[in-house]
Amino acid sequence: MKKTFRTLLSLGMAALMLQGCGSQNKADVAFVPKYDKESEFSLTVAGYYGNFESLESEFERFYEYYPNASLQYVTMDDYNNVISSALVNSEPPDIFTTNSWMIGNEAYDDMFNACEVLSDSSVGIDYSCISESLIRTTDSGDVVMIPIFATSFGMLVNLDIFEKEGLKVPTDFGELMDVCAKLKSAGYESPMMGADRFSGSGLFNCFAYPMYAYNVKNNIDKIDAINNFEPGSGEFMRPSLERLNELINSGCIDLAKCQEEITDEYDSVIMRFFEGDVPMMFATGDVVSGTAKRESKSDAFSAHPFKYRFYAAPSADDGGFFINSTSICFSVNKNSRNIDMANEFMRFLINRKELGNMAALKRLIPPVDDLSVDEIYSELSKMPADRCFSDKETGLLDPAVRQFRAAIYAVGNGTMTVDEAVAAYGNIPEE
Amino acid sequence: MKRKLIIITNLLIMGSIMLFIIRYANIKATESYSNEIAAFEKLTITINQIIANYLEDEQHLCDLWANYINRSAQEGSPMTSEEAINYIRKAKISPEIEGHLVFLDTPERNGLSTGADASDHGVYTVSYKNVKIFDNIEGVSDENDVVGLTRAYTNPMNGVQSIAFVNNVTVLDTQSNEQKSALLMRVVPLSRLDQKLVFLKGGYENVEISLVDNEGNYVVRGKSFKNSNFFEYYKSYNAASAEQYGQVISEIAGGTGTITIKNVKGEDCVLSYTPLKIMTTWFLLAYIPEKDLVASRSIDWLLLGIASIGFIFLLIFNSIVMMIYNRKLSEAAMQANQANEAKSYFLSTMSHDIRTPMNAILGLNEMVLRESGDDNIRRYSESIRTAGSTLLGIINDILDFSKIEAGKMEIINVDYSFASLLNDLVNMVQKKAEDKGLAFNLDIDRTIPVLLNGDEIRIKQVIINILSNAVKYTRQGQITFSVHAHKTEDKPDSVVLRVSVADTGIGIKPEDIDRLFVAFERIDEKKNRNIEGTGLGMTIVQRFLDMMGSHLEVESKYGEGSVFSFELEQKVVKWDPIGDVEEAFRRSLSIRSNYHEKFTAPDARVLVVDDTPVNLTVFVNLLKQTQLKIDTAESGDEGIALFSANHYDVIFLDHMMPDKDGIETLREMKNMTGTPNTGTPVICLTANAISGMREMYTNAGFDDYLTKPIDAERLEMMLQQYLPEDKVVTSQETDETDDYVLPQFLSDLKEIDIDSGLNYCGDGESYIMALEMYRESAEKKAEEIEKYWAARDIKNTTIKVHSLKSTLRAIGAPELGEFAARLEKTGNDGDMETLDKELDKLLSRYRQLARDLEPLNGDDAYEKDL
């Protein structure tokens, strides 16, 4: 009871404090079914999440309006490669998950061609509750994907360790160095850990990408050059690469230990963090979303539970950055045999309340403009408004993002120097 | 209390029946539920069989493809992968089904598909690089009809959720021109399996069939299941500990069974599970909401509800009936109480009304006894006194019993002299016993304290009742009255008296002993019809003893005698022992004499007020010899008039008078001023013998009270107490002159010592009477002794000799008395020989003395000298 109350209070306070990061606060309009409540229909939602309990709970809520409906979530193997084929086969999904990075990628042109234009007024979906900075459009300006969850980059912090050692969670790079030194002297071999992976959830990306994105955002006039890998545009990576190099060389993080003990970028990250001896673990919001369910799976955490929160990584001299990034979006298959009901479900789902419910269950950040976040993200509310931005504001396209990841992966692991990475921008080998 | 008990009992019975119904309904519901579960489980097994058949069929078709391809290789002309795929393309009938030939040893795990890539129609190559389904395939072998099946996965060629039946094949690698192993997959869309399951619901509308692999991943998922994994689903929606979770997993993986789980809405659901027959890694789950299986239970609740209402109606009906009966019973009880009260009132009134004329009868009779010189008249009068006393006793018994029944009897403890109590008892009983020729023996403990605290009147009443009974029911022999005392350790200020009355009477049959204490019951009525009594005596005794914390014990042998005894604890006021009271009684008995006034008071003046003139006559006559001046008044007003006119030393006021009763009269007298009677004691005369009387009359202002019929001796004693000392002259008995002239022949009798006799008997008349009594009874007593001795009954012989000894001493025959005393001791010592020798001598002298006294018979020699 107390915990629930604390959570609600915290959510409320977080919502108030995060107003600086949003712009609108439109009142919700209650969902009114458009079709006969007795309609019998089936819908399939396809995605790559192994489990999608938060969505399934929405199915149950949707059944309250359409009790004869049958909705099913299907996990597809090799999703990114298969989804395009799935949309044209004899049993296509009605709704499917998409990612913002897919926009602009030719491999997904067919997929986007199969998407219902959700911004079409005849569809009747009001997505005004979604943070505008998270909505991506096609070249023609159509909205074919609507964000369902948002995420961010940062680190999970074991607050009990900080309390035990009498330390404050660092808010800028200088403090980070100082804290790491103290933690090391207190016996923590690697005060920071994370997955040494190429992907967005990798430790280098969690540390350096927000700093890089902030730099790009502040040089938005150079965005085309950056996206087109024009010579010299790699220089925009330099500050973040050098800071990464500095971190690696400081001894705050033992890469060998990370490679050995953290074998994937999701499960392993969480389970290693729950061992209780890692003060700071680099992670994304997507990783954080798996923590609640895994608390009980960890014997160490069950035996010695501790308090933890998600913080922005303090990469810059004057602090860290909160980058609000789209986690996943939903698109509707325009060829769906139940297109009307698929759109009806979207109409039901794209609502501050339902998206908030889903985010709370999934422990992710809702994509709405006024953030009602889980308690675990409460520290993000303390970020100054000028250091909060969305990845859309950077204008970075997926290829450019991937080159940055390749650069930090190479620099972080010592296969390239900062100069080499900056010089090779556009041609850095990717995974 | 009783009504509550009945209602509680009713409720308990109803509750028990309800519990039984609930239990029975539950048992039946459980049975029904078990049957439903069994039927549901049976359905699961049937579905299992159908699915197994389908999977085996599909596997068989896959095997046919593989056999054909492998036969080519075995015959030395292996097919290339393209040829094999072409063959399958031709062999397969359904367009939905694809054949994949995959080389697992290549990094991309690629191969060929019969169907083109859905998004790129010219492409037939397939890659399983990112589809991890080959790690745990069960049953992949070269044997036919062994199902080798993948988990449900997404067909990389078209994105359709599918399962694949697999077998190994050998094909020709065109690059190396060598034979190469590949995996042949018959890829079947899951929807085909799904469609089959739709028709397997049996009679259950809401049943959902799911298939899961051994890790819990869904192959086919029912609508109500969530997550991608059944075990995850179970954990998410069922509050289970890690241990329970592990148990459920092992149960489902362990065989066929049924469990209850919660669905996403928290509702109870039944899940039946069984492993697919043809493989051990897939399990079939049949799910149904529990309410669909237990719908019939509501009927039992209906039954229960009807039964409850029925019981409540029954309870109300019973309560009403019970209430009506109770009201009637209350009315009957009230009437009975009223009747009982009327009876008590009647008894009380009757007692009072009878006692009043009894006062006249006994009082006037007393006058006759005092004043008549005619022996016959005196004898008649004595008989009247005896009969009157008996009648008074009966009235007292009835009155006492009615008071006990009404709960109005109280025990009032006072300090009393035990010797005085004994004296009264002996005086009352001894004469009656001797009149019947019975020996009355006393056995009194000399150590009994002289002054005790207890209800003297009730104790006396108890013992008199017992002694009177003993006298009444003993024809011959003796009565022994014993009182002994012993101290109790825990109460140092008390003593326990053991009172015992033994008789040689008719005895009581064992079966009659209990009837002894039933009111108005008379034992052996036929035999004892001539014995007077109400049948209340022993009942009253027992009640009184009960009130005093004791009880009566009875030992009896029919025809031989009885012993009645009881123990009574009494507080001791003075521990001095009473001493040899037996001797004192003998003395007092011997000096019993006719009436003599205790005092004279010629100067004293007394007023007596009574509405019954005869009572006034009795009162005046009873005090005639005291020479008192007595004024009488027949009403309260008349009394008041005299009161105001004259000075009186004592005033007697009757309580119950018409117009103005004694209390009202007294109140008026007390309120009067200037009368010559300030401070004159006023004594109440009353026929009401009830407990608390003293308090009642004292509170009313009387100085004392006197019960009617008036006991002359008590009246004189009371006057002695209240009259001014200077007006009372006490009579000196010792100064009295013996009026009797003893016959001369007595002086000549050798055995007789006249002085000793007179000393015992008090005066000449008594002495002569004692001698006469001796003479009359001597022969009879001698014969009794001889009879006992002839029967060698040494005990009774000794007792009789003891009696003889006492008599001889009383008549002044000390020598012969000593002889008898010696023989008594001999008898007590059991010396038969000496007794045999000496008894005849004693009896001979005893008879001789009686013969020597023969002149007393009819002789006028001792006439009273008037």
C-alpha cells in the first residue's frame, strides 16, 4: 500500500517536474467504440519482443469494449528481415512494430508501403498526445508509425552502494572520476560496467551517444554533411570520442571484466547488475524495462534487494543529457483483412492513459508529451530543460548513427584511435 | 434459561443439519467437479491422440520425400539440391506447405525453398541464420515415422508462423561433386494445426487448446494465454513461490493431469495437460474457465437456502407453540403457588386458631390438676394434659413444615446451656418412656462444654422428635440416649456433638428407610396405625439438620431396633465440662413434685388484655397462688382505659385482637403521657410461633413475648423476671413440710433405708409412688431378666440389671442396689459364671422386697394428710 502510494506520489511529482521537457498538456478524450460492440474479429500484432505483457493487458482492456474480439501478439523470428515478407503473405499481421531508424532505410520501403497512413483524417486516430519530437514521418510527410514507448541512454545506479560508501551519484564528468576513484579504493574492481556491444544498448553508446547527439543538435546546420558522411564531418564525433577514451583510460570501467561477465546486451546486463556489486551499469531504457520481471529471478537480488535508479550518464564537464528516443512504434498493415478494427485498436491505444498503462507495466518511458514516468526514471526529471532533447531534434539518420556506434566501438575497444575514427567517418567497419 | 437452552439446542440442531447439507452439497459438488475434471481430462487425451495422428501423418509425408531423395543417393545417382527441391515442389499438393532443404553446416544455414521469398518473387534461397530452431529438435533421425519437429517459428521465406517436420537427406554438392547431408523440412503453417484444434472442443464452448514445447514456448496459443511462454504466463498471473513454480513446471512436464490456475482476470481456470503421444517435448494444454465446469453447484445453494428458510419457519412456529404452552404453564404454576400460599396461610391460621382454644383447654386443665384432690379426676386431667401436649406437638409439626415449605424457617443461633437443653429433653421423654415400661438410658459425655452457641429450640425439637419416635415405636426394652463431643482441628472454637438415640423398637425395613424422610409418609402404616403422628417428624428433623449443616443417619434392623444419629457442629462459648449430668437428672427426677408456686407477690398488680374471656380466666387461675392482683380487659380500648387509670407492674397484651390489636394498643399506650405506667414492661401474648418473633415484637415496642398455650412455669419465671424485686417473695421449697406419713411397716423392712429413699425422691408422696411403681413392675422386670438370661443374652441381661440397680437406689434399697451394681459390672466383664451363680440371689431378694411392699397396695396408710 505504502509502496503504491510512494510510486503514485513520485509519478505525480515527476510529471510536474518534467513539464519543462514537454510542451502540450491536452486533456484526454475517453475512447468511444466506433463499431458494433458485438463485432467478432481477430487481430494479430507482430513484433520482436519475446514477451509483450503490457500490450496483452491492453488487449484485455480492449475486450471490455469489444468482448468478441480476439487479439494476439506474435513474436516473429528474425523480425527485421522477415516483416516485409510477412506483410505480403497469406497470413499477414494486422499491426506490427516498427522502429524510427527504419525510416529512410530502403530495406523497409516495401514495409512502409504496406503501412496505413495514420495521419489520414479518415483513419480517425488522434495522436496529439504523442510528443511531437518523437513522431517521424515519411518523405511525403505521412505518419505511418506511432511511437508506443520511448527510451533513453544512461546508467542504472545501485543507490545502496553509494549510501554505504557515503557518496553522491555523480552529475558531471569530474564527479564521476572522483567517485570512481573512491569506489575503486573501496574495493570495487570496476565501478562502471556495461555490455561491450555494437548495438545501441552497448556501454559506449549509453555513455557517449547523448553527448554526441547534443553536439549535433547544436550544429544542426551541419546535419546534412553529417548524414552524408562529408569529409570533416567526423570531427563532430571528436569530443564524445575523446571523453570516451578518457573514461576507458581512467580505470573506471574494466572492459575485460565486462566482456567476460556480460554476455548479452539485455538479460546479462540486468542479472549482472542484480548481483549487487556494480555501482553503475550502463543501460538503455529498454534494458531497464526488463528489471522488474528479473528481480525475482535473481537469487542475489532476492536475498539482498537494493534500491536502484536510472540516471543520465555524466559524460560532459557540466553534466549529462537526457535524450528522449523512440523505443518502438506501431504501424498498421493497410492490407489487413480487419483494417477497420486494426485502426480501431490503434485509436483505443493511442491515448495518454493507455500508453501510460503500458509504459508503467513495461517500465519504459511513455511517448507522450507530458512525461508520467516510472519511479525508476525519477532522476531524469531533475535534468535541466536545455539538456533534454529528442533524437529527432538531432536530425541524425540511421546510417550516421551506425557510423558513430562503429566509431565508439572501435575507440572503446582500442582498435582505432580517436583520430583514426574521426578520419574514417563514413567508412568505419560496422558489425 | 430453559427457553434459551431450548432455542440454543434448536439452533444447534438446525446448524448441524445445515452443516450436513453444506458438507453433503460440497461432497456432491466435489464429486461432480471431479467427474467434470475427469471428462475434461479425457477430452484432452482424445485431442492429444488426434493431434498425434495429424503430426504423424505430416511426418510421414516428410519421410516419403526424404526416402525418395535418399533412395536416389543410395542408388548412386544422388539428387542435387535443386532436383530435390523440384521433386518436392511437384510432390507437395498444398500450396501453403513448403519444402526447405537446408545445409546446417554452412555459416548462413541456408538452402533452397520450394516457395519464393514473398517480398522478392525471384528468390528461392532460404537462410535460417537468425532463426534458432535447430538446437533442440526432437526425433531427427533416419528412421521413418519418427516425428522430428521444430518449435513454432517464423518461416523466413514468407513470415508465416509455421512448424517444420524434418528428416535427413543426402544430396549431391554440385561444386564439390560429393554427396552432402542436408536437412529436409516440411514447413506447415501453424494455422493448419490451429484449424484442426477448432473442431476439437467437444461439448465445451470455451475450451482453448494450446500446444507448448518443453520450455513452455507456445506452438499454438489459446486466446486467454498471454506472453510468449506458458510458464512465464503462469508466473505472471499466479502468485506462486519459486518452489510452487518449479513444481507446476515439473508436473506439466511429468505427465497427464489437471491443475487450477488463474487467468489474467484473476479467475480460476482449469488446465488439463498431457504430453503429445509421439514426442516428449510438446505438451497439449486444454484450458477452460472453472465456472464452466461447476455451474451445477448453484442448485445446491438453492437447496440450502430453501432448507434454511424452512428451518427458520420451523423455529418460529416452535417458538410460538412453546410460548403458548409456557404461558399456560406459568398460569398453572401461578395458580399452584396461589394454592400453596393459601395452604400455608390456612395452616398458619389454623395453627393460630387451634392454639388459642388449646390455651384454654390446657390452662384450665392445669387448674384442675392443681386444685382437684380426687385422684381419678387428676388422672383424667393428666390424660388431658398428655393428649393436649400431643395435639400441640402435631400442630407445631404442621406449622413448622408449612414454614419450611414456604422457606420461612430460619435458624437463629443463641448462646445456650447444654445441660439445660439435656434437662428439658430428659424431662420431656423420660417419663413417657418409663410410662411404657421402657428403660431410658443416658450416656452423656462429661466433657461437653457447658455453654454452646446454636439454635437451641431447633436442636431440642430434633432430638425430641427422635426420642419421641423411639418411645412411640418401642414396645419393650430400652432407649439409650447418647451425646458425645469431640473437637475439630480446623475449628478450634467449635465442638462436634454426636447425638445418638438407640432403641429396641420395631425397627425399619431397609426398603422403607428412604420413605422415613418423605412428608406425611408413615412406615408400616397397617402395623402402626394405633401410633399417633402426622408423618412429618422425621421430615422436619432432616430439614432442620440440613439447615444446620448436618444430616440424620439411620441404622436399623427390622424387628430388633434402630439407631438414629447425627453430628452437629456448635460454637463453644464456655469450655467448662458439664460433668455427671446423669446423676443430676436422677436426682431431679426423684424430686419431681406437684405444682408449687415459685413466688408470691401480693402487692404487685398485673394487667392482662385478651379478647378471649376463657384465656383471661386461665391466665388469672394459673397465677392464683401467687396472690397477684390481676386486672383483665377484653379489648385494646378497655386495656388502655385501665392503663391510664391504674399503675401496673407488668402488662400482658394479646397480639391478635379484633378492632385494635396488641401492637396498635401498645403504640397508643406508649404515646400516652402522664399515665402511672411509664416504664412498665409490656409482654406480648401470642399464638404465633414463628421464627424472628422476638425481633418482631421487640421492634414493635414489647419488652418480651409469651407463646400460647401459656406454660404456667414459664409464665411465673417471666413474672419473677419483670416484677419489682421488692414486691416478690420467693417460695422456699425446702421449707415445705412433707404432707405424707410413711407407713410404719417400711421401717421394719431390712432392705429399705427410708432416709435414702426420701433423699432420692424428695418427699414422702413421691417416695411412696416410687415404691408402688417398684412393687407393680418388679415381677415383670424380674421375668424379663430371667428371660434374657435363659437366652444367655448377657448384654440385655446386664442392661436390665443396670436398670434394677437404679430403681433399687431410688427406692432406698442401697444394699440391694450395690448387689445389682456388682452384677452389672460382672455382666459388663462377660463373667457368665458369676452371673449364673448370683443372678438368682439378686432376683430372689428383689422379688422378696416387692412382696414385702405388698401392704402398699390398697392400703390407706399413706393417705395425704390434708
